[in-house]
Amino acid sequence: MGKAYPMEVRLKAQELFCVLRWTLEAVGEEIGVAYTTVQRWSQKYGWQEMQDKLAQAQFDIKADSILARAEMLTTLIKTKDPQAAFAVSSLETLAMKQAEAERAGKIFDAAVGDTPEIKTTDDMAAALREAVTQKLSNMLSDTSQVDLKAVADIQKASKIIEEMESKPKNDDPGTGNGVSADNLDKMLDALK
């Protein structure tokens, strides 16, 4: 019987082959496992079929993303609506981040990032904008999340962001270093 490897090693090999589409030889070299072992894992766990399914899913997501971006851009050109501009900006930012991750040979995860400290209305607007961007990303990645409520939530959050960004800089009560209760309530409601 051959050497037993930790589950993490096999899962890393599976990710490299199925998701990043490395060759079995390159996978073996990267993780320090013999080619024949990696080949056996591939056959045993159906990696080729999984790689094909993931490749098709990635293509479908890219195609849907491009179509969604085109539709939002067309809407923006026709209506000049600030909410459409925000949606286009968010989608284009996500597309650029995804392209950068692909060029670097990494898996893009829009959820990765630090939680920002929120002390001012500007901080809150930026955090809400990031949350809306994340929600759009999730919707584009999983079209089952797209429904009328989700679209209405994004629209509602976009209006709140627009209101916050258009207010004078010292609109918060007290020292101006906090978030008003009204704005906090609006933000929390929009993210539900």
C-alpha cells in the first residue's frame, strides 16, 4: 500500500487540477506527490469530469456577467440614472478584480477583505457601497439569488448611498465623528 497523504494535500491537488486547470504533472510537482498518485486520485475522484463542469460553469458566469454589464451600461446611457451609474461602476470594478486574479492565476473571492472602521457618514457610505458591490457579485455568481427583492434592495441601498454622499460633510450630530442613528438604521435595513 502507498503512502497516506493528509486530506488537505489531495484537496489542494484537486483544486489545482479542477479549478486552475493545471496538468497532473504540474500538480504532482507543486504538492510534492508522485505523478502516478495524482493520476490515481484523478481517476478515483472523477477530476476530469469535475474540471469540465467547472470550466463550463466559469464560462457561463463570465458570459452572464458580460451580458449583465452590457445591459446596465445600456440602461445608464439611456437614463443617466445615478443608480445605474453605481451599478455599472460596481460591476466594472468586479470585472477588473476578476481579470487581475485570473492573470495572477488565483481564484477571485470578492468577499476577501478587512472590515472597515466606520466613524463618519463617508465611512458608512463607502462600507455600504462595498456591501452592495459584494451583493451584486454574489448575484452574478449565483443567478438563483437574483429576484425582485434582491434588485429592490440594491436599488434602495444605492439611494441611501446617494443621499449620504450628497449631504454636507458635518451632517452627523455631536462632534461629527459618529454615524447618526437614522443613517445607521437605513444602512442596516438596506443590508437585510
